[in-house]
Amino acid sequence: MEYVEKARAESERGELVLRERREENGPVVWELRANGVFVMDTEETSTEEALATACLALVEEPAQVLVGGLGLGFTAHRVLADRRVRRCVVVEIEQALVDWMRDGTVPHGPAVLADERLQVVVADVAVALAEARPASYDLVLLDVDNGPGYLVHDANAGLYETPFLTRLRTLLRPGGAAAIWSASEEPALEEAMRAVFGAVDPQPLDVVLQDRAEHYWLYVARVPSQA
Ligand SMILES: C[S@@+](CC[C@H](N)C(=O)[O-])C[C@H]1O[C@@H](n2cnc3c(N)ncnc32)[C@H](O)[C@@H]1O
């Protein structure tokens, strides 16, 4: 396996590295790491896309969508592939990553960001949601960390807890839906979402990551049509 570093940045959260991974005769894979921890790659993106499709399938008119965490843009791209979506706001905390996606350091980045329905906001998603108007989104999709059990950034712990989830629910319109991506099964998150939304649908997702079997999870919840 050969690695080539393509970009590196420092922020108050630490180090962010974008690198290429290449196996002999294999495709070039892009990998994002934060403080040495694997965040994601471009080889296995089915669950990033499932985060979008699981919710898009639930809502009749998903016109307004908020995505927490740009990453390498797969969730946002899948959201924008749905022509019912009129606006997709992506909240990403790392300015450098947005720059790499915009300037082509990530080769597919400019095409993803070119969609005129997409707005990228550089902010902590906790702050962005605290400032958003109530009932302003049909879908809220969160993939900002590896889940409460494997946090890349400890400061994200609150994003999986009741006060934040309660706030998130107020941003959804009647009939809207929310989904949270997690790298592991998280009974406490499931319980918190059930308490806030009345019900939750935990969806296990089996993936193979560099020859390893992994089991990721989506936690999906809805707001009743007549809230
Ligand atoms: C796993 S990646 C998201 C992957 C994305 N779903 C995709 O399809 O490429 C997580 C992203 O969330 C960002 N992030 C981490 N904490 C955040 C926060 N509190 N607010 C907003 N973005 C955050 C990270 O910088 C990273 O880009």
C-alpha cells in the first residue's frame, strides 16, 4: 500500500490530512484523517449515501435539507441527485476541507459544490442548528463524527444527546425526518432519539472496509405529518 499526502491543515481541533492510497493495480482512493484517526475514504461510501437515501425515501417533498459534515461530499451529492430538493445547506467545521473541495485538491469536489442549490456554511453544526429558524428543514442528516462511542472530537459528544436532539427536532417541518450516522450500535443514542421523536428506526449497515467487515448504523426518526 502506498500513501501520498495531498494536503494538510491545522485548526483549533488539530490536524486534518488528505491523502491518496494506492494498492498495486488498484484504484486511487482518497482518504481523510483527523488527528491521525481515519474519518472516511472514497472507496466505501455506501453508508454516506444511505444516510441521504434512507431519509429521502421517507419524505414526500424534501425541499429543504441540512447536512451536518461535508466530508468528501457523498451525502450532499446524493441529496442533490434528488430533483425534489430545492436547497441543501451543508454545515462543515473545517474551512480547509471546504477549500480543498472547492479548489479541486479533491478532484470531484468542484463538481459537487457547483450545484446552485447547495450552500456550504463553515460552522459547528451545534451553532448552526442553534441559530436556524424552527420548522425550516424537511430533512436533517448528521454525519459529523464517528458516533458517540468513537468520537474524533470530544466536543461533538453533545450532538448525540437529548438537548441537541430536541433542538434538532424543532427545526423539522411536520412530516420531516432526521438521520444520524454512527460507526457502531449506540443504545443510548437510540434511546435518546426515541425519547425525543417518539420512535426511532435503527438501521444496521454492513460494509467491507479495506478487507475488514464493519457494521455501521443509521438512526432514523420522523416528525408526524400533523405535529
Ligand atoms: C465523516 S465526515 C462526513 C462525510 C460525509 N457524509 C460524506 O459523504 O463525505 C465528517 C465531517 O464532519 C466534519 N465535522 C466534524 N465535527 C463537526 C461539527 N461539530 N460541525 C460541523 N462539521 C463537523 C468533519 O470535519 C468532516 O468533514
